[in-house]
Amino acid sequence: MTETVNHPQHYNSSNAKCSCGRTIECLSVVRYLNFNLGNVVKYIWRHEHKGGIEDLKKALFYLQDEINRLDKPRKSTNCDYSEHFEICYKNPSD
């Protein structure tokens, strides 16, 4: 694969360095975060080199979504979301 797929410039343009001197890639950080927080870091990381203010707004969206997720206790329901997903997205030929 090309560098634009595996190592796009907008995710490798940080001045952050590992103790060994290697540049830290965005993926090296976000792979350890949940979906929302990973997106927050990703959009902030790349905003100067790709999406500008739109990326910062996307980061805010995902940060607010994570706050909402943590702030609201999950309601007990009879719905098993994983089962629901399997039913809704089954192969139509089944």
C-alpha cells in the first residue's frame, strides 16, 4: 500500500517524538482509546493539515457524545443490542 494509505501526512505531521526520537503517529495513540475519544484525538491531531475548523467541530461532537454516554446511566431494557444487530443485519438469503 502507498504511504498515503498507511501513513498519511496529516497523521504524521506532529512534532511529538518518542524517547527513541521517532515521530509519534496518530494511530499509535488512538488505537488504545475508545471510538469517541480516538476520534477526538484524531480530528484535533489533523486539523491544521486537513480539515481545519471543521475537524475541530467534529472533535467537539465526539467529545460531547462521550460525555453524554458517561453522564447518563444506561437504562435497563429487554433489548439485547447485539442480538438486535444480528437480526437486523442478517444475510437476506438466510
